[in-house]
Amino acid sequence: MAKSWTPGRVNLIGEWVDFNGGWVLPAALPLGVAIDVTQIGGTRDIVGSAQFEGLAEAELDARASGHWADYVFGALQYARRKGWLTGGARAELSSDIPAGAGVSSSAAVTLGVLRALAPADTDATELAVLAREIENRFIGVPCGIMDQMAVAHTRPGEALALDTRTLSLQTIDLPSGWRFAVLHSGVQRKLADGRYKTRRTACLEAADQLEQEWLCDATDLSALDPEHQAIARHVTSENRRALEAIRALEAGEAETFGRLMTASHISLRDDFDVSTPEIDRLVADFLAHGAPGARITGAGFGGCIVVLKPAGAGQDWVQPVLDKHPAARLVCEIGS
């Protein structure tokens, strides 16, 4: 039996830039997915999960069907192509990462299956690139590389400063005394419903109109129509914020980091239009409660927010805000 454990991730800043040639700063969660894979031979794969009733089965070459187990079936198919698996397999999953929350449950599952089956000396970046290919080609979500690289390279307590263009990276320990709260807004979202693809297409169209290979490199946006100009304004400004946030993290400058988080949320809300009224109210209430910074995290359209807690704030600091938002809940905290 092959085993693995892979964390989820929260993106602290650098949203919607990972396919636009920008910098991102995700951090590993203490939550993750444990996977056991057993080779059983035959012509079918079988998947079970502690979070779902029943078993899912598929032929070895089956296409994605929209089922929750597709990420596992896709990873098993790619593992066979790499020679890491022969015949059918049974995979058992146990996860405490909330699904559909924007904290990389899908990337953790996909990469976790590959990690369980790959040779021990397989490069983590190779696994991340393969996991993204599974999401792009098998699942049909045209995601970037950030999620896969984050869950492949980081462990709880670490952030990943990643250049998504070159895949050069640096793991950074979260500064002593810094603590982030990750909270689910109560609004579910699903990337395969088309909205992610629409925004991604708009980014690529803007880059093409500006004759830029990477939208993050654009400086003069005046040639764009208002809709594409707003999209590009978020991408270019978010890349600058991510670089400044990496420097603030390394320097331990919490107030600067928090200011950049909040500016990122405003940009995602006003220019990129991927927030929701419920999330905007949740972010605003945490800022009013004294948070140095707060923002929507992940692709948007629902899911989670991440909040930088004030220095010295205790475990009960978030509760007064949650009392005003019955649908929201604390997912976890990261940091010291």
C-alpha cells in the first residue's frame, strides 16, 4: 500500500496572476488529505472517501464525468502513463480540507495520489506540473500552477514565494507572532461552472490586445476597453502587491502586509469582480474589528477569506464577527 499526506493551502496574496506571469504567496494549512493507494489489478479503479458515502468506480481509461472522484481517477490514469502503477487501483481518502472553499482541496487530492505512487526521489515541481496537467486536460479547469506548487513544496508554518513564470521559489517561515485566520464565508463556489474560464479568457485577451506575452508585464492599459482595462488593472497591481508583500513578510512588517491584503481585496471586488456581497461584509467587519488586513482568497465567487489577526489576539478574537455572520465558520488558523 502506498501512502501520502498533502496539505491544503491558503493564498495570502497574489490572486489571479499565476497564469499571467506573476508572483504569488500561498501558505500551507494544517489541514490536509491522507491517501492510501493499493494496486488491485483488473480493469477498474475504485475510490472511497471518509467524507462521501459509497464507492466510486471507473474504467481505467474513463473520462471525467463531474464526479467528486474524477481528481483521483485522473491522477491514477496519469500515474499509469508514467509507469508508477499497473492495472486498477483502490484509493482511500480522508480529508479535513473543506471542498469548494478556495483552499486547494482538489490540488491536494490530485498531487497526493501522484505523491503516493511516484518514486521517492521524484522532484516536487515535476509532481506539481503533472497535477496541473490533470486539472487542465482531464478535469477541464484551465487553472494556473500556484495551487499545485504550494501543496507540493510547503508544510504548515511555511509560505511559498513563487515566480509562476519561471517556477523559481523560496519557502519562508511565517514570522513569529503572526497568525492568520482562514474562514469559510458560507458561500459555496465551483470553478468548473465557467466563471473561472471567463475571467481567464479576459486576461489572455487583454494581454493579446496589449501585445504582451504576460499580462503582468503591461504598463500602459489605455488601449483597452473599460472591461479589459479593469481586469488588467487588477492583474498588474496585484503582482506589484505580491512582490511588496513578500518583502514585508521577510521583514516582519505586519501592518504593511495587512494593508496590502486589504488593497488586494478591494481590487478583486471592484476591478476583477469575483467577490460576493456576503464576503465583502465579512471582510469589512473583520477590518472594523481591528484586523490589520483581510481579503477573499482563492479564485473567488464564494469560498474563504483570510484575515491577519492583530498582534496578541487570542483564539476567541474571531468569535464576535462570526456571531454577526451565522453562515460563516472558522476553518483553521496558521502561524505562531
